[in-house]
Amino acid sequence: MYQDKSVFAQLVSFINRNHFNYLVRKYVKFFRCWNQLLTLMFGQLSNRESLRDLMVLLMLIRKRVNILDLVNM
């Protein structure tokens, strides 16, 4: 089985989650921005053409979504 990190996981590792959460707390009150950021990044990397296309893909791979760190979606 493939043991290395995916390209998506490698890109996410460049984002400082603590700083991101700080900015969210400062500017946004009731929104799960981290999940939205990861979802949109995944959509861009998987060459989705629309949000509906992205949601269909995420519904198809629902069991593997935890691998992408997308929880509570």
C-alpha cells in the first residue's frame, strides 16, 4: 500500500493551522473556514469544474474523506 503523504496532504502541511485559526477567530464568527479551505483546495487539485461537481465527488468518496482531514462535513 502507498505509504507516503499525498500531494494534497503535503500542500496542507505548509499552512500554519494555528495562525489560520487565529485569523478565523479574528474575522469570522460562525463558519468552519478550515474545512471550506481544504474542500476548495481539494476541488482545485482534482480539477473540478463546479461546486456541484466537487460535492458529487466528495459524496462518492465519503468514506475516504477522513484521509483528507475533512471531518464534520
